[in-house]
Amino acid sequence: MKKIVFRFWGINLLISVLLFFAYRISISQTATSNGNSFEQWMQIVEILLNLGFSLIYLIGMIISSFAVLLNLVEKIRNNIYLSLLTFLGLPSICVIIIIIKLVIDISFNDFALLRTFTIFSILYLFLTTIEFLLFRKRINKELNK
């Protein structure tokens, strides 16, 4: 059973790193403007904010990946709800907070700095859900042997 948990943890960590690189590539595709110095200054600030968000994104996904290791405890692994929380609990809370912040930003100033961040967070949550379903299928197969 420990091999299965470590294998799924490794897959989750790999998904996290791949999504981080995809996120960094997507935020680096910002258009450069040849405008005045204020526009150039605002672009530098936006780049720094995006780098900060990408660091927060990486840290959050790594912490979420380490939560999968809680499935090493037999009581957690055998309970579907506790196991679900190890895979989806922390990412779900983070996505809900990010979506609330995004809705507030869009409703008040029609400015969505967190749009890309939200998309990649939801994508991580979706991939982790699929991983959880595969994990439960594998664990149930091992328990039925």
C-alpha cells in the first residue's frame, strides 16, 4: 500500500511542477508596450505581481501534494471521505478563496489580475480529482484481493 501512496504522491507532485511551468509560460506571454514611462512602470509592477503569484501557486501546490502522504495512515486511507480531503480539501479551499477574490475584483473595478491564476488552480483541482478517483479504484482493488 505504501508503494501505491508514494506513486500517486509522485504523480501529484509531477502534475504540480508541470502546471507551474505552464503557468510561468502563460504569464510570460504578456505583450510589451512602447508607451510612456508610466505604462512601462505598470508593466514591471504587473510582472512582479505575476512572479509573486507564481511563487504562491508553486508553494500551494507542493503543500497540497504533501497532504496526499496522509494516506499512509491506514485509518485515513480506508475512509473515502478522509482520503478525499487529503487530495481535494486544501486545493478546494484555495480555489474557493481565489474565485471569491476574482469575483470581487471583477465586480468592483472590472480588473482581473487573478484570472490566469484561477484557471490554473481549477485545472489543478480537476486533475487532482481524476487522480483521486484512480487512487480509490486502485486501493479498492488492493483491498479486495
